[in-house]
Amino acid sequence: AQKVTQAQTEISVVEKEDVTLDCVYETRDTTYYLFWYKQPPSGELVFLIRRNSFDEQNEISGRYSWNFQKSTSSFNFTITASQVVDSAVYFCALMTDRGSTLGRLYFGRGTQLTVWP
Amino acid sequence: NAGVTQTPKFQVLKTGQSMTLQCAQDMNHNSMYWYRQDPGMGLRLIYYSASEGTTDKGEVPNGYNVSRLNKREFSLRLESAAPSQTSVYFCASSESFWREHYEQYFGPGTRLTVT
């Protein structure tokens, strides 16, 4: 079975602090894909990143960085020097290559990040 | 280029009423999806369409039907609404169901309340 766990329900930080959002996944498939989405207060979901299971390189995009570790089945997301505009719910999601569930995104329950000025 | 659009944005139904949620995408994507989002539950897949002419059940299909009208449009129908279907519904699309084009792009959502 596929499962994504985001143990942090809510996180509050003050602007300019660094914050890491945790994501732990479960799958028996050897090929899979991990995603992060952002849902700001306006409600839409915004795609942030996709990572393939065979590519363990970390990724940095501006203030955002992602740490993928297969050994611990984790795909954590760090925001450096957080800003008020980063306040949102962040979802981690998993997709596997298995035939019967191909193309299905399995979402975690999300982490509400609040950045205070 | 509007991306994924959904109508309506808000809807209130009485138990037993029916309605159709509309979704359209202008990105020439092959695959389309319907999700529901409930508080504290993340998003759960209701139905999806890997390509025009095909539809399949997702994780929570009971009480819903879908129609892939053409490549652009994918509708979700509630035949007899129940309070348990109160939720926010998201439509999404992706370029392809197959390798290397998995990112799904989401519409703005429809907030549905069933009383």
C-alpha cells in the first residue's frame, strides 16, 4: 500500500527563520515519484517539485530546498529565511509505477505553515 | 491560457439533489482527475481519466459518476447528494498518464455544501 505521512500538522515561525517540513512515505515499489504542492489561503494547489526515486540528488530553488533520502524514506522540504507569503498548507504526495495504481497521487494530510511578521 | 478551470466555485445542495461539476483545461493535457479535500484528510482521488474515452475509479468513487466529454472537459456528477459529500472538489490535469509527465495541475476548486 502507498502511504504518505506528514507528522507536523501545524508549524509557526517568525519571518526570516528557516523551517523544515517533514514527509515520510511508504511503498513497496522500486520506481516512484514524490511531489510537493503548496496551497495558499486562496485555496488553489500549486505544484512545487517532483523527484524520481532513482534520483537522490538534493534540489535547491531559491529559498526552497528538498532533501530526498531513500534510506529513511523521507522527502523533506526546507524554506530558508521564511516570509509571510510562505504561509500556506504544504502537501507531500507519492505516485508509483505499479499498473493498478499508475498515475494516482497519494497525498499526505498536509502541514499548515504560518509565518508571522 | 487559463490552465484548469472549474465551475461553479460555490454550491449549496439539499440532500437528494443532483448536480454536475464542470472542469476544463486548455493545456492539451491527456489525463484528468477529480479529487475531494476534507479537513485534515489531504486530497483523495475520486475518479480519473488517463486519456480521452477512458475513466477509472480512484480511492473514493462511491456516490459519483464522471464523463470525459472530450480531451478538454471532464465532469463530475453527484446523482443524489448526501451530507457526507460536503467537501472541496478539485479537478486536475497532467500532460500524460505515462512516464516523465506526471505533474498534475489543479483548478481553483469548488466548495460544495450539502444540507
